[in-house]
Amino acid sequence: MDTLKKIFSHRMLMMLLLGYCAGLPLLLTGGTLQAWMTDEKVDLTAIGLVSLIGMPYVLKFLWAPFLDRYQIPFFGRRRGWMIIFQILIIVSIFGLSLCDPRSNLSLVIFCAFLISLFSASQDVVLDAYRREIMPEEELGLASSLYVNGYRLAMLVSGAFALYLADQIPWDQVYKWMAACMAPAILFTFFAPKETQHIKIPSNMKEAVVGPLKDFFTRKGAWIVLLFILLYKVGDSMAANMTTPFILQMGYSKTDMATVAKAVGLIATIVGGLIGGIMMLRFNMKWSLIFFGILQAVSTLGFAALPSLPNQLSSLALIIAFENLASGMGTAAYAAYMASITNKQFTATQYALLTALMGIPRVILASPTGKMAELMGWEMFFIFCTVVALPGLLLLIPVFRLEKTSQAAT
């Protein structure tokens, strides 16, 4: 009964809705914007460079100390900034709707960059807020609901926006997206109030140096960072090559859309929910171990696919299992990162940790195409499974350090 109360609490509902606030702007400066530019016959080189608009998401830790140090004089330390950034995002999306990629591409890029900048800044504050208002034992479920809200919002700014673009002009699509972002202000207004006892850095030096000093003076800090870097590396490498692998196995683009995307999204959302609920019943240690093992084993399914009959049922089963395990692992991973931040410097420390988390997805996964070409698909996915093992083994020293730290206090 207590578990059900936690699952259906006001705090958990707000985590889902605030995840929606974070996820909606992302594709409006990525794939959806590229689709608009393609329809307007913009040069392919320019379309390719759109990915650079997302740099604020990588560099957000640079201004996170400012958000730790200063607060808006209304709605609290985090919610005040959240409302400010949400208003700026809505205005920027509406501003983008007034632009024309054919006649003024530079203005389009500028407005899209503003959306990205304000959205990344909102992410910093939302991550800090989630850490500060949620009890430790509820961080797993809160993180999974937040991530699922994020994914659902990406359906709105991705699939729904593309559907609208077949019915109405692109400038009207972006006006609709601005309207879809507008409820974010209402969600934030009704979000739980923050606690007032958290000490705020007294100056910018403390806000910049304090988070680094606090983290790196901890025993085994570098082991923890190495674990964060490696925990999902195998999963990220495999996921980066899933689309070309499935198409090369002879499945059609329709198969890809209906099974790999639709079934995959549902399985990821369900996995996140299951992972979050399980973390209410089990501790962080066993959740990270169990979900990490499932992540590694699920990757082996792709290695087995070439030897299975070329049927959609085989593909659907493998995709569902892999995404289910990935969703569970992501829930535990996000909750663990939140749990090791100091509430005084939550925004800066969490921004740094998530930047490190993105390295496997952005950098380490970049050579996977060549690796698959040299190894062949079967050996490539076996390799991705093996690469996941160091991250799992690092859990031994990570939790030994945690046990030592608890004994010392």
C-alpha cells in the first residue's frame, strides 16, 4: 500500500510532467528542424550542421554554477529559474515560427540556438530540483518517470510535429509546438515547494570551485567517475548501430518503424517504470547490478538474430527485451548520479556527471560503424556485451567505498 501511495503521489506526477517540459524542445532544434529545412530545399551541408545547435546540452555545466549561486526572488531557488527558462523557450519557439529557412537561414539558426540554450539551462535546474525534493529511496522511480515524460514529449515534437507538417505549413507547426510548451509554466507553478534549509554558495568562486572540491576530495572519486563513464558503454555502442543492422538483415523501413521504433519506445517506457518501482523495493546496489546484467545479456540477442528465422516476431522480441533492459538500467543510472550529488551544488555536479554520461553515446560510439564492418555483426554485438563487463565489475569498489564512507560517518 505504501508503494502504491508513492507511485501515485503528487510528487511522482510532477516528475512525469516536468520530464515532458524538458523533452519537448529537443527535437525542435534537431530532427524536426532538419525536416523543415529539407522541405524548404536548404543545402544539405547546412542541414548537417544543425547538430551543432545542440552544443549547449554538452556545455551546460559551464553556467550551472551561476544557477547554483543565484536565485529568482519568487517561487524558490529552482522553480523561479524553471519558469524563467520556460517562458524564454516558448518565446523562442514562437520566434522561430516567424522565420523562413529559405530567405533568412541565419535567423533560423539563431532562434534554434536560443531554444537549445534555454532548454539546456532548464535541464540543469530541473535535474537539481528533482534531486533536492525527492527522498533517497524514491529517486529511482522519480528519475524513471522524468525520463519517460521526456520521451513522451519527444513524440509530440517529433512524430506529432511531422504529422502536422503534412497538414499545415511549417510555421504553423512551430506555433503549435509553442502552445504545447505553454503548460510547462502551469506544471511548475503546481510543483512541490522546495525546502529552504539547503545552503546556497555565498559567491561565484564557491559556486565554481566548491562542487569540484566537494566531489574530488571524496575517497575514490575517480573510480566513481570511471563507473559512470563505463556503465552503459556497451549498451550505447550497440544502440548506435541497431538501425543499420536491422535494415541490413532484410527488414523493411516499415518493419523498422512499427517494430523497432514503436515496440522499442513502449518497452523502454515500461522498463523505466518497472526499474523505478523495483528500486522502491530493493536498494541502489542490487538494482544497478541486476539491471546492468540484463543490459549486457539483452545485447546478445542481436548477435543471435542473424541465425533466427527472418520473422517480425523474432525482431520484436529482441527489440523489446533490449529496450526493456535499457530502460531499467537508465532509471538506476540516473538515480545513482543524483544520489551522489551534494544538494548545495546539485546543479553543477549533476551537469558535470551527465556530460560525462554522454561521452559513450557521442564519442565512444562514433567508431562502431567501422568496428561492425571489420568484425561482422555477430562478433560486434558479442564485443558490445564484453565491453559492458568492466562497468559492472567497477560496482564492487564503488559500493565498497560507499560502505566505508557510511561506516566513517
